[in-house]
Amino acid sequence: LPGLGYAGVVLEGFGGGHVSAPAVDHVRALREHMPIVLSSRTASGEVLSRTYRYPGSEIELLEMGLIHSGSLGGLKARVVLSLSLAAGLRGDDLVRTFERIRGVAPAPAPIGLAP
């Protein structure tokens, strides 16, 4: 994907945000090249964060550095990721954007108007 011009990926996991064990090495390798946002392919509900631990579970994927999308489905997470990358956000700034959407990080201070 990096060679095709992609700058990030939204991974729609099964159920609460899981992938099969054989997919884990591929996800880990891709994570070395670009941010991956973990979403769920279910119609509603939030990606889990501390429920299951096994190869491919949400705990393992989040510890690997995937970004938690909260309750954003794949399409909405893609819009947020695309706009964030277009705005130049990377690394911790990108993670904080999704944390703000999830309500676990404070919003940035408003920019004041010049007199």
C-alpha cells in the first residue's frame, strides 16, 4: 500500500475489532509504514479496548500501535483519517484527534481572534 501512494489505512475488524491470527503479521508489517485506524465492521457499537487478548484481538492490535476509532464505523473513520492526514497530522497529533472524538482527550484551546 505505501508503494501505491496510500498514507494510512482503516482496518475494519470483526466484531469488537479483531482480525484472524494469520493476518497479524501483515498488520504489524503495514503498521511500520503508515498509521492504521482500528474500526469495527459491525453496523454499530464501539471497538473494544480491554476485553480479549489473543493474536488478532483488539488488545493486541492496540498495543501494536493501531489507533482506536471509538464508535466511528469504517467510513467515518476513513473521512477523519483522510482529513487529518491532508491537514498534515502525524504521530501523536493523529492519535489525539481520534482520542478527542472518543472523548478521552481534551479539545485544543480555541484560537483567539486578533484585535
